[in-house]
Amino acid sequence: MGVTAKANPWKYPSRNSGLMSGHQQTHRNFNLILPDTIMNADNETLKAKAASIWNWLKRWLEPTHLAALRPQLTFQTGVLAGFALLASVLLGMTNCSTEGTIQQRLAEDLQHSLAEVVPPELHDNDMLQDIRTIPSAEYNIAADATTVYISKKAGQVTAVCFKLTAPDGYSGAINMIMGIDRNGNLLGVRVLSHKETPGLGDKIEVAKSDWILNFVGRSLENLTPAQWAVKKDGGVFDQFAGATITPRKSVQAIYRGLQLFKAHQAELLHD
Amino acid sequence: MLPDAYRKIAADGIWHNNIVFGQNLALCPLLAVTGTATNGLGMGLATLVVITASNGLISLVRHLIPSEIRIPIFVLLIAALVTLVDILMNAWAHELYKVLGLFIALIVTNCALLGRAEAFASKQPVKEALWDGFMMGMGFLLVLVALGAAREISSTGTLFANASLLLGESFRFLEVTVIPHYKGFLLMALPPGGFIMVAFLIVGKRLIDQRLASKKSAPTIIPELAV
């Protein structure tokens, strides 16, 4: 390193703000880029510059020096901003790089739900791609527009499937998915998520009881509107001991789902 | 085996200053996710990763953090780490993510993380801080699994149900039925039962502490016999 005799180009006269300890001098080196030097440099000089930058950084990060800097408002602002920037960059990068994977997971979840209510032998298409949207605001299923997944076999529509919500469950919304065949018969219903009482209302889950399987084969034709209710209300569906509201509201929502299908049946079954 | 300082940190984290038994913190996520042992294990693993990383990170930059703004910076760093874990779990541990749901994000509100950052990580070197975070996390994980197991066995008679679903096929050996043909005890699956069970565990821990303390002071030599 041949810079010892000449004045060090990295050193600027320090400004003593009065807050720093007497024996420590700070080098305010804001201008680290000297284009001429870099343009004409060879390996040796570049290495020397890098080493001096590294030393400057090490001195700057010394605990005693930082202790002197910490009370200063500009430093505090800078640190807060720096950490906020670091956090934003890190989270932004992670979000971007995992977006595709997360979309894939959600598609897998949906595929799994569809498979539960539409038997696999009924379709040979990719139901996630064959979709139609129908307006559903008047049917009180917590969605102004419903995405309907169409199942086709050999080009002909065999069944449809869509998600619906009973907004008035005992403890909140009950999210369901149902599959209906061409003729309006239910192929299956499953509860995707709910907040009903464990041990009482959660019997609507297929894992907890077979209750939800009672809907297979039902339709608007083979049951009268009065029969589409729990037994307590004069209908044909069981209620649960200790929980009436959950099955009542679920049955009503499924009934509305069938009505929604009927209203758009022609348009959905059209190939 | 371990130097004294590290052994003390380990003993504190697992037992004496345990997040739940010693500091009585993090009771909300504790009661909410310990319906089953598997859920407790999953939550414990997520918290372990976050608390270790947050302790390490805060210790790494402790000299840069002025004390006037240390709380916002701690919260910023912890929240960033938790969001990171949340996104990564959604992508790579999706089943566990669906079960734990909101409670991963609630790790930010876990007082234990902010407490360790303030009391330990901001004052200690990186290695000690990492070890403390790891041990505190392990202590919390053990409590989560213990409480989850106690509640699961008493409410449904099984242990580690759905372990294979959440952790992978290789964990299927964990799923056991402890009490066959069990009628079920609903109270233990609900939060009040969780509170009651935690109380029992705390009492148990205190009894063990008492017994260990009395054993230590037991061999007192009667002066007259030492003639």
C-alpha cells in the first residue's frame, strides 16, 4: 500500500458535535466514489480501496462509536428507516418467490374439495378451468356472484359444483361446497369451514358424523319446500341433540343453493 | 458438558423461568391450540423457530438500536420474522398452516418474544441470545405438547391424532389410541378445560420443585452426632 506518505483521500476533517467522547474522532466519509481513481486503478489500488472501506466500516460499527451515535436524532431516524426498509425488502422478496407455490396449494385444496362432492367417474375435464360465474345476490349465500365449476364427460355437462355460505350459523358463517348433477339431484355436500360449537354443532362435519351424507340424492323435485327443513320444523332432516340452529341453517342454505342452480340450470348445462 | 452459563440458560428456559410455568405468559395461544398434541407440537415448532431467530437477530444488531426507540424496532423485527414464517408455512407446510391458521400470526403478540428481546437479547452476545431463544422455545414447546397430550387423552382418548396429516407420513407411528372405546369428555376440548388442565400442570410443577428443594436441604447433620 503506497498511500502512507500522501494525504489519505478518504479522510475529511471531522466535525465535533459536542456529543462525542473526546478521544474518538469520526470520519464523515460521505463521498466514497472517486471516479478518476477507480477508472485508472489496477488490482493493487482497488484492493487497497476495498480494505480501507472495510476498515472504515469496522470502525463505524465499533460499539463505543455506535454508543456515541445512538443519542442523535438523525441516527435514530436512520436506524428506524433502515430496519423498516430491510423488513420490507425481505418480505417483498419472500412474497414474490412463494406466490406461485401458494396459488398451487390453494388450487390443490379446491381440487380436493371438488373431488369430495363430484364423483371422479363423472368428469374427464379439468374442473378448475371450466368455470362460469352466475349472480347470486338474491339467494342469501353471502356472495353476489358465485363461481360454478362445470364437470363434463365427453364434452357433455354432467354436473356442476359451487361453494356457498350459510351466513347465519349459530357462531358465524358456515362455508360449504355442493355438487349437483344435470337433473338437479344433489351429488354431495361438504362443510369446508365453520365456527360451530365443538361436540354439538360440529356434527355437520363429515369427519364427526354422517349427517351431511343424508343430502345425497335429494332435490327440489323429490322433496316439497315444506320438507326441506329439520324435523323440528316439519321437515325430513334430523337435528342434533342440543343444537338445532346449526342444522336448521345448513339445510336452509343448501335449499337456497339448489334454487340458485335451478334458476340458472339452462345456462349452466349448455355445452 | 456445557459451560455453566449455557447450562443455566437452558435450565431457566426449560424449567425455572419457563414461559408458561415461570413467567405465566402466552396463555392465549397456549389454550387455543392445545386441543390436540399434534397442534401443540406444530405451534411449538413455529414459535421455536421465531423466538430463536428473533433473539439472534436482535442480539446481532443490539448496538445499532437506540434505547429510545428499541420497542418499535423489536416489534418491527419480530413481526417481520413472524410474517416470513407465516408465508413460508403457507407455501411449504400447508396442512399445518390451515390448522394453526390465525395463531401463527398471533405469535407476534406472544409476550415471551418481546420479553426475551428486551430482557436478554438486547444485552447479551449473539451465541448466548440464540441459545436462550432456543431454550425458551423448547420450554414452550414442551408445555404445549404436554398440555395438548393431557387434553387430547382426557377428551378423546387418542394421542397425536392426525400426526401423519400435519407432519408427514413418516410420523404415522405417533398416532395411538390410549383409551379404546372412550366416550369422550367434552370439557377438556374446550378452553375452560384447558385452563383447568394448565392449573393442574402448574401445581404439578410446583410440587416437583418443592420435592427437589426439600431433598436438597434434607441431609442435615445433627450436631450432637458429629462428636
